[in-house]
Amino acid sequence: MNITTIDGTNATITVRGDVDFDSLPPLRATADALPAHVTGLLWDLNHTFFMDVAGLYLLFAPAPLGRPDRRITATGLRPQPLRLLRLAAETNPATFPLDRLLCDTPAACEGAERT
């Protein structure tokens, strides 16, 4: 079960469980269903102990049509998901910009540009 909270223009989706190709479609659907006025999305991954390449799609996929300004950030990364993200960033930093993703909150990333 995943929990979504909206506070003004920021939303938090708390993921409960692994992020893999089975969980990716409902997670993307949850993010895509957020109201248009939500410009900051924080993925709370405190309860996610495993993430495969689907996590890269979740966190770095282009914004949905009509929402190019939505900032995506993540918090609570456990060791294995963090290793995956670091490896991806080392391999291709332009595609996987960890400095933008790992802000504590969407508000903390106000100055970060979406690439």
C-alpha cells in the first residue's frame, strides 16, 4: 500500500515495498494522477529496501505531458536503492542527476533545474 499526501503545491508518495517492474505501473499511475497544480513530488522511500532498474524509470522518467515543471525528489533511500542510483549517476550523470533528486524536500530544490 502506498500513501499519497498533498500539501499545497507539493505531494509526497510514500512507497511501501520494493520498486520493480511489477510495482512500477501503479506507482507511475499514482504520480500521473496528481492534480495539475502539484509542482513538487517527493518520493518517500523509507520502506523500500529493494529497487531494480524500474526505480530509474520511476525517478528519472520525463514529466507527464502538461507537467514539465514538476520537480521530482526522493528521501529515505536505503543502501541498495542508493547504490543503484549512485551507479546510474556515475555511468551517466546527465541522465541521472542525483544532486537534483536527493534534496530533502521539493521546497529545498526550488533552485534546482530539471534536466
